[in-house]
Amino acid sequence: MTGKDSTKKPPAKPTRDFPLYAHRSGSWVKKIRGKLYYFGGWADPDAALKAYLEVRDDLLAGRTPRPRRDNELTVENLCNLFLASRERLKDTGELSAETYADYLAEAKRVAAELGKTTLVEQLRPEDFADLRAKLGTRVGLKTLEGRIARVRAIFNYADKNGLLEIPLSKIWGTEFGKPSQRALKVLKRENPKSLTAKEIWQLLEVASEQVAAMIWLGINCGFGNTDVARLRLADIDFETGWLSLYRSKTGIERRCPIWPETIKALKAAIHARPTPKSPDDADLVFVTKYGGSWMPKDKYNPLSQEIKKLREAAGIKGKGKGFYALRHMVQTVGDGCKNFVAVSALMGHADGSISGHYREKVSDEALLEVTNHVRKWLLSAKPGRQSKAGNQPGRQKGRKFD
């Protein structure tokens, strides 16, 4: 122990960002949660810093510091190992860049909440109960479900790869499960993701050329936010009137017959498209007014924000009426034609069934049947529609829209 020596002047910090300060007792100290902690003498600031970092996360969280041994798995090390494994999958095309970004964001959140230097095997069920509560702060049950699934994937990686000496069940206990199916069903019933055909037309009336084209793709092809952000000019064949691409989330090839209205909107959007700033975005169909991609980044989703503004401008109220609701409506309305396999193919859903394994493709005629069915539903609410004028056949290169 270093005794107090009032005759010596405390030294300056070795670096500007050094987290401790020199106390007149002769020690490097830090005040945490109103209490002063001592981490070693002035003569060895590096040792003091190391001692501080070993217990920092526990002290900041109000926990009694737990003993640590060399070469044991910390939360930070586990997150890095897991992310490295996901990055390898991303590099081989087995994991989309968007999914990897979700894992990265979750790993950062886990490290911040549980403490980077906390040993994984010293975590206890109460730590995960607290983590679950924090993950659910100011988010819906569906978002919480996704966050918990990603966190569980991180810790399951440690368990399945033999990095733990004790069962994972003893570490996270019983309170780190996903929201119950009952709760999710209640949520869906109380907050359905739906837009009426009339509301879709209201959005189209106030939307810019780019966003209007995105809305048409949403209800024509079941596109989500990321789908429209990734769409390339080469994905669209205006001569045949078909769109072909792979869905990033599932890697499933998607083909969709695009309606005359969608084609017209796409051409208008491309004509009005701002000049992309990055060469990587040169062939994107949609570019923001700042010359960038519409791809969601972290917590910011530019298209969701734009749709929110349009809803306000159109006077559309209620929850569950974001851009992704268009995808929900394609599934819901499309199911009415009773060709569920074609609807699933249009949506880009992965089919893990035996039939899905043997099915090589879904016919273009089946896909047309689904899109015709959805188009009829939408045109039935077109403003100023007279009799069945909106349902007159539209022909383009061998396709027929009823």
C-alpha cells in the first residue's frame, strides 16, 4: 500500500485519455458510482490501468468484481470469434451483408451491456434477465424477438464450439427466451401490418417519382425496404416486362411480372434519378437526393422515414402502415388466388420442405396469376375509376393483366 506523502506533487496523466487520476495518497484512482477505488501506485500507471480495466465493467454495472484468470473467454473475445465466423460466411456468399450488419450491431450491444472484459462463464441468469429487459427498451416485440435470436446465436456459438466448460443453460437460465407465440399473435392482432387499397393510392398521390416507384414495386412484387435499395438497372427487363433478382436475405431467385403502372413509374424514377456519388451505386435504380444508397444503416431507414412523412401528408393514421406493410398485403391478398406456392415464390421465401427441395421452378403463368389477383384488388379502389375501365386487359410482350 502506498502511504500518503503530502510533500510529493501528484504526477500528470501519462496520456490525455488516461481514465485514472493521481491521488495524493500515492495511488491512481477512479471515482465510480460515488465511491473511490484505488488501482496501484504512481510509479506504474500501466499496471494501474490494467487493474482498472479488469474490474471496470463490474464496477460500472454495480456488481462486485469477479476474479479473473488468464486465457479465459471474455464477452468481447466471444463476440469477435462469432463475428469472424459470420464474416467468413459473408465472404462465401452464405450470409448476406445485411444479416452480418445485424449481427455486428447486436455484438456491440451485448459487449456494452454485459461488459467487454466480463468472463462468459461468470455470467449468470440475472445478467441475461437484465439484458433482455434492456434489449426490449423502446422497441416492439418483433424487434425484441430478432435481437434475442441474434444474441442467442452468439452464445450458442461458444457452446457448440466447445468454448465453455459449463452448460449454457446454467449461464442464461430460463429468462432469456424469445417473446411467446401468444404474445406475438396478440401483437399481430392488435397492430396488423396492413394498408387498404385506398390508402396505397393516397400514398401514391403524394409520393415523389422515386418513392412512387418503390411503392409500386412493394405492392406488385412484395418488395421490402432492402429489396428496393438493392435493385439494379440490370435486374429489370423492360422489353419483356419481367424483373429477376436474388433476395439478399434468403438467396432465393425471384421473378416477377411487372405491371404497366409499375413500368411507367420505374421509367419516371430512373429519368429523375440523382447522380450517384459512388461508382458502386452507379447502376442502382434508386438513389437518394444526396446521391447515396437507400440501404438501411444501423437504426436509420431512409425509406421508412419517407413513408412516415407521406402517411402524415396523406392523412393516413394507425400503426403497422409502413413500407413493409405492402409486402404483407401481397402475401395476404395474393393468398386469395389459392396458389400458395406461387405467392411464396413471388415473395422470395425459402421453402425447406421436401417438395421445395424437388421443385426446380414455379411457372411464369402461376406468378402472373398471383400478380393479376393483387392488381385487381388494387385497381378496384383507384380514384375516379369508372365501371371496369381499370380492369381492361393490358398487354405487353405476351403477358396479360386482367
